[in-house]
Amino acid sequence: ENGTQQIYTVEFVFAPMSNVNLAAITVDNAPLATFDAATINYIVDLPAGASAPNIGFVAADSTQMISIIDMDLNGTQILVTAQNGNQKVYSVTYNVALSNNALLQDLQLYNGSQFVSIADFAADKFNYCDTLAWRTATVPAINPVSANKGQIVTIAYNGVNDTATIHVVAEDGIATVDYAIAFPVRKSAVTTLSNLMV
């Protein structure tokens, strides 16, 4: 009534956001079909020989801090930190199919100083012949070069004038291929007798 005024100040304090959920996870820019915000572990199937896909995310709100830990084919982790400090980790692991490739990348023979590719090698050619010099008593060492790190390769040596076999089992343990190398010894070119005594 006397003109005195009183000013009241109301201050609004907003509680920090606590949301640690993602809105989506992407695999090579495509949405992960099985994504559910409450599910933290995912498995992505990949074909044999594939490299790790590019994993991305869609944040649920703009206050979240999100980082990606990329471990190549060992998996990817997405760490979500809410505004209030709460955290959640989403994990994506990969199931890489086993290769059925049982073909070799190369087939090499030791020439006395180094391994060299056998003549006319082709991955889908399975029979070879390496003629040895006259009087050679042993076959050269064989070096099969795998086309896939999961292949199991065994060699059966059978001596000169015989055939060595290289058996290849694919990574899947099912597909197999056999390569064969014949090692005939060249016959002597001498056709006359010398110092024949009667």
C-alpha cells in the first residue's frame, strides 16, 4: 500500500539426463535388424574371408557422449555415457563362416638354393611332373603355399620314380583337394660302352 515491492526469484534446476540407451546400431550404414535398446550383446554373421564391417550408432538424445572401440574381427564396443555419468556398453561380435577353399595359392620345389614355383602351376590343376637329373636319388623338398590360413596341408613323399601327394583340407574341415607331383629320373643319354674287357 505504501509502494514497497518484493521481488521473488524462482530458479529452475533441471536434473541431468540419465538415458544410456541408443536409438539404433548400424552395420555398414544399414540398421541392425535385431536391435533393441535394452539388449547389449549382438552377433553379426559374416561370410568367409570377410573383413570387419563398419559399426555405427544413432544417439537417443543430444546430451549423450558416445565412443566406439573397434577391435577389428574381435568385435566392436559402443560406450554410451549419459549426462549424469551413467554408462552402458553395447557389444557387437562377429561370426565369420569357415572357408571351404581347399585350393593352394602356389606349389613350390626346392632347387638347391631356394623354393621356386613348379612349372605351369594353376590352383585348379592337380597333377604335375618334375623330371629329375640322371642318378638323382632323392626328390626335392615341397613347399605348398596355402590360399587360406585355416587350411591343413600334409605331404606324402614316395621317393624318385614315384609320385608325391599333397593333401589339402579346407578350413571348414570338409572340402579337400589332392595335388600330385611325379618325380621320374631322366635316363642316361649314354648309349655306347667304354673300356669293355673280355
